[in-house]
Amino acid sequence: MATGTAASVKICGIRTYGQLQSIIHLPIDHIGFVFARSKRQITAEQAAPMVRLLRERGAEGAAPLSVGVFVNPTMEELREVMRQAPLDVIQLHGQEPASFCAEVKREFGVAVYKVLPIASMQDGSGKEEPDASEAFAEEQKVERLLGPYAGQVDAVLLDTYDPVVGGGTGETFAWDRIPPYLNWARSAGIKLIVAGGLHPDNVRELINGYDPDGVDVSSGVETDGVKDIDKITAFVERVKSS
């Protein structure tokens, strides 16, 4: 199913300047900084020099975009982060309505990514094809859910649902849920990114089977909770390989 166009890569949960320096030479498209409550959470002050480095590299040539990860932020919280660390993308993981996404785009002039939670499943490859009526019902459900976001966001990101933290669980979801979301995104001219339990050994299966526009990884490229340059390199190489 893959189109032959390499998916974009987002490495999320970067916490230190040294981590960023060690991977900035790789063909990574997005670097994610977590401002929501998380074991990977950083402050705007900590993010500022890393965002500055990305901007400096971008002025010299290609460089990853900076992405801030938030859960149900207030506009004032976003203003404070953006004042110190002017991000390229604001990624919203909570119950933010389309009207809030539109307000963020208007005020900050940045791309907005909206995250949608999908139920967890140990085997992310899915089990069987739905019949025609089930597929139609799922497409209608996706249209009702995402319709208001058309024109208000630049990407939809599917992540594994967690009732406590929302996402970032390190578990896959049922990948057979992807097609109606991908169909909607393509028709709306919006990119679809997939997260949730990805790592170097399963990311090609996802790309070959479902052809998302991008992939997002955090815990899948860590060792003992710390970003692992070898795992990041392997992940990026496997995504970008034809």
C-alpha cells in the first residue's frame, strides 16, 4: 500500500540540548518537546535553547520543525511557552475543540496538530477486514468526529488511548482502524500521522501496510527511559528507506 514517498519522522520527548545535538544530523522532520505533565516534561526555559538551535539550523538549510506537545492548555499557557520558545507546531492531545485549534492558528500563526486516541490493542496489525456495512458506519463516525476540524488543523495524529495520560503509552492500537481516518484526512487535505508503540522493528510494517503521512515515536527509541541514538538512527533509516 505504500506510495513510495517516505513518511515524515517525529522524535518526541527530547529533554536536553545534548540529546538534540546527537540526532540533529539525521533526516528527522519534527522534534517534539513535551510541555504536558509527563516523565518527559520540560519547561519553556529548558526548551528555549533547543528551539533556538533548530531555528539557527533551519536558517542555514533543512532542519526539523519544533513541536510542542500540550494537553488541554489555556491560551495564556501557550502564550508563555511561545514567548520563550517560539515553536513551529502546537500539538494538542486533550479534548480541544476545533474552535480552540482555530484560535491557536490565528494567534500564533503556527501549524496545529490534533491528536485522537484509539483503543489499545496488543496486536496492532488488526484481525480481520470489516464488512461493507461496518466499514461505512466507521467512515460515518470518523466524519462526525473529524468534520469540524477540516480547515482548522494541519495534521491529525492517531495515538493509543490511555484514560490517565491520554497518549504516550508505548502500546500499539489496532492498525486496522487507520483506513477511514486516512481516507478522511486525504479528502480534507490534512496529513495523518501515526504514533503508539512504534519502534525500529515494527515501523516498516505499519508504513508498508497503511501508508501514513508520518510516524511519531518516543519510548520506542529509548533504553531505560533515555533516548538511544542507535535506536533513533535505526528507526529513521527504516522509515526513510524505499
